[in-house]
Amino acid sequence: MKFSKLTTALLSSCLALSIVFSPIASAADTAADTVPASTEMDIIKEVMDYLENYNLTEVEKAALVRAAIDGMVYSLEDPYSQYFDAEESEAFMHQVDLEYVGIGIKLQYTGKELYIEEVLPNSPAEKAGLKRGDTILKINGVKIADLDGDEMTGVAGSKMTLLVQRNGITKSFSVTRNEIASTSVTGTIIGPKIAYVAISGFSASSDEEFTAVLKQMRESGMKSMVLDLRDNPGGYMDAALNIASEFIDKGVMMYTEDNSGVLSPTVITDGSKINVPVVILMNEYSASASEALTGALHDNKLATVVGTTSFGKARIQSLFTLSNGSTLKLTTQKYLTPSKEDFNHIGLTPDIEVQGKTAQLITALQLAGMTTLEASGDNHILNINGAPFAGNVGLIKQGNTIYASSRVLAAMVQGDVSWDAKNKKVIVTNGAGKSAGFAMSTKEAISQNDETYIQLDSFKKKFPTLVWSYNASQNQLKLSIK
């Protein structure tokens, strides 16, 4: 079953300020000669006329109208309802469809340095020679620490310069901004026929993109799937519904409730069975439609969820196109998971809580059936079995001593990590229940940027299944489990 491409966002239109309120009742409303009372719209017009004609400071009617509309929307105390003028509306639609002007990179900021985590294929950044892992030192000649605005944005065709550091060498790149239309769904086969599928947002074409990627994964012999919905802010709910129908043949996708107060199920009746184990990756930036999809697959017992508690946006907005080309984005429905959980402002709780991007991915791949796993990289980049992913292994080198992220190491042994505040130790417990502590006092463990790292020789002594090697010339660390 394919749900209509006409989303609930694009159902109707109305005139700006055309809402007519009920007349104000007169104190003598029983009298036959009562003078008709002014309407609320008359009062608004009176106020606008007085402001325009008598206010000491010059005002424009367009600004007054905008302020009135913004005030009405703001009074709803709903963070998701919003008014867009024609220009803002166009920009918003581009954002939903993952279209923007830029150079095609995804950045990561640690608080001390800014580096490139991903370079989009065929982007201006890739054509200019930028690579993932590059540390950005300056943008247009300005040091990162001195930036006071978004220097990455600009109009298509404009140039920008980036001074980056790569393997200890500093180099300058000139890049021309261009219009970027991101693919919202990507997929690859990794390990023993595990399909890794990432959905970055729910654009108008995401369901069609997912269908095409799923077909490729099946043709490649997919035996399980890791569905990555981390950092997915949502988008068109219809796209999420259509993607859910690729997993659910018959069942409830979600429940919705409008201002009538009636709870109605959204039922899939002729979808498809996925027929493979599914692990969903979710984090605190997974919101809206991505939460709806997660809740649907989880509550229909089709997926195990790994990561951190989601954002918590269980509300649906409709887009009303107004006569002047502007748009009103208005919350018109709330939705509940198939188990009737209203998680708004709360978030969905994962089945297995894991902190850290790389540790989450390793845990999900292991649950999906990956038995032989090699994680390699440094403090910027990550490869799993040779394939590039967002994240890093948390490499730190102090003299001749090599450290790696405690979260990554715990995930490698299918365990978790905790902190013993009394003894100032990092505690790692593996999947078999064996625990070992790594003390800060002896520098078996260290702390940087609010994260902990464990000395690899010490870790191997206590968890001998770990195999590790360090390539000094490439500054690359490899981790595996024998």
C-alpha cells in the first residue's frame, strides 16, 4: 500500500487574518434596538489604523500584520507552529527536502577543534580535494575560535577558502558553493550480508529512495538490517508511513488524535514483510517522523532499538498555503505509538542504551549478526571492516602510550562502561559479565573533553580477546576481537 504523496501538510488554504471571531455580546443584547457590536477583526483593524496614523515612530502595515500573525501563533505556546512569509516558506520547503546551498560536508565540533566527518559524493568539497578527517583551522582567513557567524553559508557560485590540517600538514582549499540536493537514503552491505541503511530525513522522495535501496540490499543477499535514524529530524509523515509498509504487512502504524479528541488508528493492510532481523539506531536528535517509524517497527516486534532516548516530538503539523504565498505551519494532530505511548517531550527509550556514535554502531552490527569486526581510524574518522562510517575510535597518543575510547572498547567486547566515582576508575563489563577497572591514578585511563579513554595494553591484559595495532606513519589504530 502506498499512502498519498499529498501530505497532511498540504491540504487547504485560507486568507491571512481571515479568521472571523464571534461578535462581542452587548450589555443590552436583549433590546430590539441594540447597535451591532464590533467584531474582533474590527478591533484589530482599529488598533492597526491608530498605530499607523498616530504612533511617534514610523511603522509599516506589512510589519504590523506580520507582528499580529506572529503574536497569534506565539500565543498557542506550541514550539512547532510557525508562520513563514513567501521567502521563508520556500527556504523551509528546501530544508525539508534536504536541499541547500553549500559545499557538501558534514562537520563535527569537539569544543576544541572543527573537523570534516563526511564529504558528500560529487560535492564541491570532494571536487576541491577536501577529505573526511581534515581539521579546519580557518574559514575565509578567520580562525575557528574567532568566528561569530555561519561562515559556511552563502549564495550559489560564491567562493570560500578553508585552511585545513591533514596528517600534520597545513593546506588551503578554495571551494565554490553550489546547490546541494542530498540523497536521504543510502545503503551498503557489510559483513555477513548485513544491510546498513541510513535515512537522514524524510523528504518527499524518501519512500521511493528507500524502496530502491531495499531492492538493492535484497538483491545483494541481505540477511539482516541496521536502520540508522540517528540525527534524523523528521519530515513528511507520509514518507515514513510508506517506508513502514515495507516492513509491516498488516498492523497499526500509529494512532492519531485531532482537536475532536478521537483516537484513530493508522492501519497498514497490504504492506510487505521485511522477513529479516532489524536493529534501529536512534539518538537524542531522532525526532518526529523518525520516531514514528521507530515506534511502529518496535511495537510491531520487528526491530530492536539501540542508542539513546529520542527527541520526543509526537505532534504532526499541517501546512496551510495562504493567499499571499506565505505558509502557516500548525500543529493539528498528536500521534501515539501502536502501544498507545504518547512520548511528546519525553522521547522513546531504546531497548539497549549505548552512548557514543561508534559504540552504538558496533553494538547494532553485532546484534545484526556481525561476528568478525575490525574498527579502524583515529580521533576523527572510522572504518568498519574497511567501509567508511561517521564516528571515530577515539585514538589518543601520549608519548609511546596508545589510548582508545572506553565506549568503543566496551562495545568491542559486547559490554558496557561505567564510572566508579569513589575510586576514580573506568569500569568495563563485557558480554559474559566479567568486569575490570582502569584507574585514573595510574593513567590506565584518562579523561578528555568529558570522555574517558583506556590504555590499550592495560585493556588487553584484562580482556585478552582484543587485538590492536597502531600505524605511526598513518596515525591509524586498528581494533578487532579474536
